[in-house]
Amino acid sequence: MPNSPNFLDFKTPGVVPPPALFLAALCLGLAVQYFKPRALLAHVVVGYATGGALIVLGLALSTWVALQFQRAGTPVSPFRPSRQLVVSGPYRFSRNPDYIGQALLCTGIALVLNSIWVLLAELPALLLIRYAVIAREERYLEARFGEEYARYCQCVHRWF
């Protein structure tokens, strides 16, 4: 049937935005931490220093990503169609630098708060991002940009 919907006929990636998944993980981890406190590190100073550095690094990386999308004139939102394939800036090193930035931010918060639960809650969020979000985005980008995206995937790793 020509009018039947096809999974690959989507006009946008249409995925749950990863910041929402990381925020949900953070909230879940904080809730468990509240009811069942567990320290991640014995020396909180190490957590403050390392966590603070990861927070800054994650925010910087995600900001760099947003600037690359802005320069390319294409939306960051998964609910709007991509106008251009972004392959510059951090996308020269990873196909998913924003998710790396968000993971660094969440990990940094876990370290600063010295919460093993926040760190553990991040793991399912990362699995969802990899196998639900990224998988759908990759199908979308392949359908949208074809050979250009295929060449890009051959040159740049999914993560780093």
C-alpha cells in the first residue's frame, strides 16, 4: 500500500530528548539517595574537584555542539527536521558529542553530590540513549542524508 506508514518515513528523529533522560536519571538517583544514602567516594574533596571539572567540560561540550548547529542553521531539537548534516567542531571526533557532554555533566553531578545512586541511575539512561535514541537518529539521518551520512559514519566513531 503506497499510503501505509513506514517506520523510516519519519520527517524528524522524533525521539525523547536525551536531556530529559539524563534529568530523569538524576531525579531518580537523588530520590533513592534521599531514602537510602550511599556515598560514592570516601574523600569528598576528590568528588568536588573531579565532578566540578566534569560539569564544566560537559557544559562546554554541549555549548560547542549548540553553536555548531546554530552556525549550520539547523535545529538541535529532535522534533524539527534537520536541514544540514553537522560534521564540524566536536562532530569531527564523535557522532554524538552532545550526549557525551550530557553524560559528563550527569557524572560530574554524581561526584559533586557524592551519590552512587545518581551514577547508577545514569547507566540505564545511557543504554536508552544508545539503543533507542541514537539508533532512531541514525536511521533518520541515513534516510535524510543518504551517502553523505554513510561516508561520515565511516570516518567518525559513534562515541569517540
